Amino acid sequence: SISFTAHVAPLQLRTRYRDAMSHYTIRTTKRPRGFEVATAEGQTLAQIRQPSVFSQNMEGTCEGSGVRIVGEGFWRSRYRIEMNGLPVGTIGTGTWGNLKIALNAADRAPVELEFANAGPWWSRYQLRLDKNMPLLEVRQVFRWSSFTTDFEVEVKSAGIATDQMALMLVVCGFCTRLKRARAHAAAG
């Protein structure tokens, strides 16, 4: 007689409100064109908008501080992140369409992050330190009632400080919009 033993992981139920601080929403806004970042309870953390119709640049507020993401160079392959007029990091094009994010630390070397697709489809993205260490996962949700695409963000690990979470969610919102715009431009 042959017997098989299989290791079965315990069932983990994921609920939307399992941990209030591990879920966020990036809601698309039409007027003004941009997005806002909200907690699971609906508290708005950031409001970001495009300064003009044809611009990829974004500006707005993030927990009471002014935030701007501004393209550098002719081809817009690199963006500068500013808070209250001071540069805090950059977003650049990496390999295979991934985005490389470098955040300035006060007394250390810059922190290098990657924003990439999570899997073969374009509906999920990850902000990660490396391929095996995701910090945030962004999943798109299409809203038929408003004909917009919003994004649900789940914290995958505790690598982001609480006071930096709102800025990282703004960066994720911008990166998601940028990757989607590039995909639509390449397809059309």
C-alpha cells in the first residue's frame, strides 16, 4: 500500500478590515484629475492632482505637507519627489519596465526600492526592497458606478515607518498611474 502525505497550509481568511492599518485605498478623482489616499475607515491622508491636463507631474498635500512629483529631462524617464520644496527622492525607469525609487535618508545612504508587476497580469503591483521582500501590494479595482479604477493597498511587511506610510502610498499611487499610462501608450 502506498500512502501520500501532503503538507496543507492552514486556511487563512483575508478580510478587508482584518487590520485597519494594513489596508488603504487610492481613489481616482476626476475633478481635479488625480487621486486621494484614504485609510480603511475613510480618513483622507493625501490629495494629489495634476497641475495641467497634459502633465504627468503631480502636486498636492500629504498629511498637511506639500508634496510634488516633477518630471526631469526631456523624455521624463526620471521624476523628483519633493516635500515642502525639499527633494526627498527620485523615481526612475528600471529594467523590464519596473520603476526604481531612491529615497534620501538623513544620515544614511539612500534607500533603494522597486515598483513592479506582481505576476503576469497588469492588475497587481508591488513596492519591494527586492524580488522576495514586498512591502506593499497594490491591486486595481474597477468601479462600474463611476467608471474609474481605484486601487486597494495591502501592507505586506512592517518595513515602512508609520510617519512615512502616507508618502509611500502617494509614491505607489503615482507609480501605478505612470505604469498604466506607459502600458496604454505602448498598446495604442
